[in-house]
Amino acid sequence: MNEFTYTITDLAREFGLTTRAIRFYEDQGLLAPGRVGRNRVYSHRDRVRLKLTVRGKRLGLSLSEIRELIEMYDAARDEQAQIERLLEVLARRRRLLEQQREDIEAVLAEIDAFERQCRDLLSGRAGNPKKSVVNANSGFAKA
């Protein structure tokens, strides 16, 4: 290969992906390698598209969102529309992650409370530990 083309192995190694993942991205229309005989040959454009795909996946974007942004990038003469759309996608992703963080914090607080109850029961501070593991109001049935 010359310096402007890449093999599937080159890209897999560079981006820490499997060749199977790269072929999947091809199947999804994100990459369009050429062929030399039976071998795939990836252009600089394919490499950039793969880099954008990997970044998008790391941000948690869907493949359809990634494809939309890449297609806008390919077609755009003026980057403003692409940047505005990217900001919308990122804002939606941020809201989702913030909600997930709140949910995780709530679950962790519940775990803390259950752990305290269990420790109190084991130490005998909350009555007979053999009688119940956690009280009925906690959502767990009596032992």
C-alpha cells in the first residue's frame, strides 16, 4: 500500500478495533473502501470517517447520528449547519448522561442505606439479625 491508502489491518491496529468492527462499519455505510483484487483498500477519507465514527461511539452517539454528521461533513460547503447539528446531538447526549448520573447516584444512596441497615442488624443495634434481613418497608421480604 502507498502512504495514502490503508489496509484493514492498518486501521484496526491504529484505532484499536477488530477487523470485524471495521467491516460492520462498512456494512452500515460509514466506510466505502476500494478493492485491489480481493483486498480492501481504505483511502484517507475512509480513515477520517473511521476516526469520526470511533469518536462518535466514544461519546455514545448512535450509528445513525454518526452517519448523519459524517454525511453533513462530506456535503457541507459551510460548516455552520454541521456544527449546529453536532451541538444539538451533544446537548441531547449530555442531558441523557446527566440523567443517568442522577439515577446512578440515587441507586448508590439506596445501596448505602441497605449496607448501613445490614451492618446495624449484624452488630445487633437494630434488633435480632436472625429475625429479618431488611425491614418490610425497604422493598425486601422478611427472611
